[in-house]
Amino acid sequence: MNPSTTRPTGRFIRGRGRGGGAYRPYFYFRRNGRTIPAGGGGNTNAAARANFSGCRGQGRGATHNNYYTHPPNVILDSTFLRPECYAAPDDSHQAVQSYRADMPLPCPGWYLYFPQEPYKEESTLAQRIKAVEEHYTKNQNSYDLKQIQQDKWFKLDAIHVCDDKVLINVWPQLKEDMLERAQRTLATFAVAMHKVLTMDAVNSATSQQACDKNVYVPRCTLPRKIYVRPHGFAEINLISDLDRSLLGSLCTVRGVVSAIGIVEAAASWIAYQCPRCKQEQSMKQNGFYISRPYNCKKEGCRAKKNFIEQRSSPFTRITPQQIVQLQESNIQAPLDREFDSSNTLDVELRYDLVDTLVTGEEVIICGVIKIRTLDDEQNTNPSSSVYTSQIYMKAVSIHKAKHSGHIFTQRDMDAISMINSEPDSFKLLSHSVAPELHGEEIVKAGVLLSLFGGAGSQIHDEAEINVLLVGDPGIGKSHLLEMCAKISDRGTYLSGKHWSPATQSLTSALQGRTSDILTSGALTISKTGHCAIDDIDRLAPQQDILLQIMQSKIVSLPFHNLYATMSMPTSLIAAANSLRGHYDHSRPLTENSRLSTALLQHFHLVFLLLDKSNKDLDTSLTDHIKAIHDGIKKNTAIAERFDRKPKTNNSMNLSVNDDELDDEQYDLSVRLKLKIDICGEEELDLLPPILLKKFIAYARQRLRPLLNDEAAEALKSFYMSLRDKTGEEQRCNVTTSHLAGLICLSQARARVDFAEVVTKLHVRDVLCIVRHSIADTTLSDYVDRNPATTTAPTSQRGTVKKFIQMLELRAKALGRCMFNYDEIKDMAGQAGIACGVSNLVEIANLQGYLLKKGPNVYEVMID
Ligand SMILES: [Zn+2]
């Protein structure tokens, strides 16, 4: 009998110990609508369902029946215990269990689409099908029948359908039906296409010659079920707006794929043939066991068993399915909402849509709203049921959002053109980035340019501008970063302080109970957008990933069963604290932060945010704080104002009349600073973040500015002067990536003004910002007054310079460049530098004057 000794014991196992029914195993339990034998193994679940090796109806003691004979060492697999993205039950409301699979001649394939009702010749549905069919045959060039036959799906464009007068005549409320009774309408369109395809296949089969000895003519193949992929019927909704009232209707949402489940394939219908009268019937499969027919569907036939599986019949259908999670990326979504579950939506993909998405991809998905229960069937007690359910979407068409931009309302457009007509929109925008951070106009301007982004070249669509803020703690870096994440159209905020590789991943990771759900991390979610990383220095173990992204915009994902590379063009806006709690000006940047030189090289702008003690600043800061808290500077709703303002769309910001000023003397920070007069600080009517976000998204979507000759010349001369200066100034080497960064920044500056051409004036602003950034990071003779760091050398700069000059002179005099460490130490001693030589060597090495060639061997670089 049953080898009961190997059976695992568990809390689920109950029932009679031995003996029992003919077709059911004795030990089973139900979960999510499936009957699962204890120890049967969830792993073999899908496979067993797919390969039709059903056991139902088999007598007890059948030797090949593996549900009775548990192999040894079977561990009770718990994969069926609802994973995070679990497969929703397949149309459980569809009560039809089986149907006669004959094709009514006037409408072939009818039961594939309408299994629950018979075909009636004179019904309105039949008339509609006929009209749709005519529509297909009339517009042969829009519907490629051969291709549809092969793909089993076709695109249905709203414009084509709604323009067809004949069709609309027969079916006036077509559009409403499509939106409200989506599944039935889609089935109508599909069955008509099925009919057209069948006719086409039959016609081509009868017109061609028959098989003979020399020529093989393939048999006419009947089409399988056809799926309709509608396009352009529903407006784009917000994910948070979807609710139960929309059940069964067609909706479109825009979002970023944040998690992907595994692909499951199962036979949903299996066709059987009667052994006596050859009548075919199709049985619905929705449990763990294969359902087999009990009787023949033909009247008068009394066959009860030995039905034959028809695996090649069009009525046998295997359904691959996959669940993905979508996170809202609609520009109209309100900003004040924290990340929560109302911003995400589970989407079920089927058939050809399966496996078409990758994490971090932005898509527009059209689908039917459905509901699923989260409760265990067994626990749902009708008397005291706490019935929890969740909305999900069954996708019917997927559209990549890469080339379809955001949709702006008329109100948005009015506000955008109003901002653009401000006398100095650059000032207004950069002050609106982080109103609570006082001063630091140049930093805000630099961050704003990063948010606008470069227009890219012919190879890349977008070009990233990476910004790094280094500074003392408590200056407001985190606040600035949070605002950036909010304002960017695809922004995420990541804090190195609360980050751990176990719980979050930067790129993508396999998660879930069985590690089969691919989730995306912060960098993947903000692909083509901005990732604001606070405390980037704490992500030290992940610096190679960050470096890889900044260098090549490609990241590789090594998983145990898959190796993938993903393109990840994400701009980084990062912040790092100074290493000793206080920034030390006498040391280079690499010694003040925990970031590697290679990583620092890839930031286009590096700013210092320091706690400078300055009396003027302090008084104005106090005023600023007072003003904010008194409510003077409240963000006035922009919509209120633009009724009164004349709408002059002055796209170029030419109100700056200091053109005559020399480039070197021009100071952007003065221009951007709020003017102070007798009544206090100048008041700017700051923009709310949502408007800023829309403005930036609009500019990014619309504009691809190109440099004119003057601007290119100005950039070139600045770059050349930078290259020349590297010898004297003590700074990281200037490379071509800096030139690319300069071009991107100039393009971003032009986008602020909605300009198609980058002019000299734009470049001037950018150069000013870049000069600030460079000045911030060069060594200075700034005397460090912080008592905590007084032990550090205060005026090392002069020593470094002297040391390098000495090395160069010696190298020239001796006629060789290679020295070992002892020689260098001797030379330094002769020049009067007694201590700290190893430190000097290190600094010279970092700055590229000394190259380490081997253990204790250095090469002096002479230019
Ligand atoms: Zn029969």
C-alpha cells in the first residue's frame, strides 16, 4: 500500500490514515484555490500542470502515480504560501467548466471568446461582429493578416476604429463599451479577427495546389486565440485614482516597473475528444489536478471515459503569466504624498506581453481593472469574514514611455509660460529649488542645471550632470537633496546613513521568499532621472557600482542564475560630510572626504557647503528665518497671479544689461543674490515644487539646444586655460570628460531660458558656476580656526609647491625622472623640509606630479 513511513508530518496533514476515495489523495489541503497534496512539492506544480500527466481518475495503487509515492527526502515546499507578487487566480468568476468545442460555422472560434453563451445569428452581438469584420477587410493595409496569424495579437488603434462611419453606425456606443465593458468588447473585436483569419487560411489552402510526390504543401493551420491590443482608447489615469468603481473598465496608467515576478505557465484549457463520436470538448483547468470530462457533450452519446487529449487543438491553451509591480511616474501626481502602496499597482501580464519588461523601465500600460482576494479561501468564513481584497490590472497593451512625453494640461502650460516671462527666470528658479537653504546661490544654480540636464549628443538622448556637495554637517545638504528628488521627474532619495546592502539594493536584486522577484533599487527607479544620494561616503563598499554607472552608464547584475547588463543613465546629486567633521582647506578634496579620486573625477560640479562665520550673512540669515516663519515668503499659488500678469513669452532672458563686463569680472552670485534695501530683503514669489517639476519636465522634453560658434569658442578657450593651469594650480587633472560636462551644463542653462541655441551669455553663466566649483576645491591658505583640527598642518600649500619645484629642478639637473623614496627624502632634507615627506609624496602623487612606478620608486612628471 502506501509507503507511509517516508511521508513528512506537518500541521497541514490530516484526513484518514489510509484508504479513501478513488481520485483524490488522502492528504491534501487547499490554498489559493489550489488543492495541494502534502509533500507533493510546489516546485513540480507548474510542470505537472503543464505536461498533462494528470492522475485524476486513476485507481488506488497505480504505480506511476507520484502523488502517492513520496520520494524520500522530500521537504515540504512552501512556495505556494502567497509570495509578494503572487499569481492572481484566472478569471474565477467565469463559471463555465467545460464547453462543446465545435465551431459554429458562421462564426469560427466563437467558444474561445464567449465560452458561456451560444452563438445566435440574429443577436446584436452577431451584427457587431459582422460590422467589425467588414472594417478589417476594408482596411487590409492596417491589419497584416499573415503577421497576425503568426503573432496571435494585433494592435487596434482608436483613431482607425472610431473614424469608420459604417462601424459606428452599427455600433454607436463603441467607445463607451470599450471603456466600461472592456473584456466583452475586446472579445468581439478578437472573434471578428479570428473569423477573418480562418477565412484567409481556408481560402489560401483551397487556392494552392495539392501535395504530390515532388511538392510538399503545408496543411492549412487554423488560427489559435487572437488577442487585441487596443491603443488610444483610455486617457492616462493616476494610479492612486483607481478604485473599485472602475472594476471591469479599461484604464491606462504610466509608471516605472519596480518589481518583476517569475513567469508561470499553466494549461488553462485542455481539449478532449470523445472516443466514440469524435466530439471535441474543452475542460477548464484551475486546480492542481487535471480536470477530465465525465461525459460526452453530444446528446445521445454515452461515453464516460477514455477521452483523448487533443494537444494540438486550438482549444487547448497554455497560459504564461507574470506579475509586475508598477510605480507611479505620472507628472500630474501630487508631490506631497509619501511613498506608499497607493502609488503602486500590480499588473498581470499574459501571453505575448510576458517577459517584455525590465526593471526601471517606464511604460504606459492599458488594462482592465480587476480585483483579487488576499484572504485564504479556507479562512473566509461567511459569517465573520474580514474580506480583504486588492485592485490589480490585467494588461491588454503595453507601450514604452521612452518616446511619448508627459501630457501637460492647459493650466500647466499657462503657468510654464508665465514663469518663462519672468524678468530673471534663472534667479527665480534657482531660488525655488530649496527656499529654506539660505544663500549658496551658486550651489542652487548648479543643482538646478543638473536637474535640467544636458541635451546629449547624437549617441545619447540625455546627458547626465553629476553634482557633489561636500561640507560640514548640519548645513542643509539633506534638505537640498530631498528637494531635488522631488523636483526631478524621476527622482529618488537615498540616504547612506540608513542604507544597508541586505535590505536595499542600489541597482537590482532578487528578493522575495523564494528569491525569484527581481526588484529595482534606487538607481534603477531613477533611470534617466536623478538619484539624490545623501552621505555618499557611507556607501564606500558600493563605490565601484557608482563609478561604473558614472563612467559607462552601464551596470552589470551578477545573479546566481543570470548575468545581465543594464543601461542606467542616472544623474547623481550626492552629498558627503567632511572627513573630520570640519572641512580642512589645507588638504586636497580627496583627503577631506572618503571618496576615491576616480569617483571624484566624474562629478562635473563639486561644491563646498561650509559653516562660514560671517556677520553680514548671520544677520541676513536671521532675517531669512524670521521671514519664513512669519509667513511673508509663503509660496503664493502661481495660478492666482497669472490672471493679472500680461503673458509675454520672452523666451530669452536678455534683461541682464551687464554685457560689457569682462567675463572674468562677471559674478553670477551677485546677480542671483537677493537684493537688500531699506524694506528688508527682496521678495521673490517662489515657485511650489510641483510647478518647478513640470517646468523642468517640459523643458527636458521639448528642447535639445545646440551650441553656436561663439559659445563653442568660449567653452574651448576656458577648457584650454584650465588645461594650462593644471600645472600651477593644485587640482585633479582636467580631462576631456570635463569638456563634455561643460557642454552639458551650457545646454542645461539654455534649457532654463527655453532657448534652442546655446549662446555666449549662457556659457558665461556656466563658466561662473564652474569657476566657483574649482575655487572651492583648490587648496588655499585659509587658516583653520577650528580647535579640533589645529594639529593639522595649516599652511601646507607652500610646502607642497616648494617640494614639487625642487623635485623638478633636481630631475632636470640629474637628467632622470625615476627616484626612489630615500633619494626623495634626502633631496627634501637638503631643501629644508625635514618632516612630513611621506605626506608630501602622497599629495604630489594624488595631484599627478609624481607617479608611483613600483615599490618605493617614483617618476617625476616634467611638463
Ligand atoms: Zn461522444
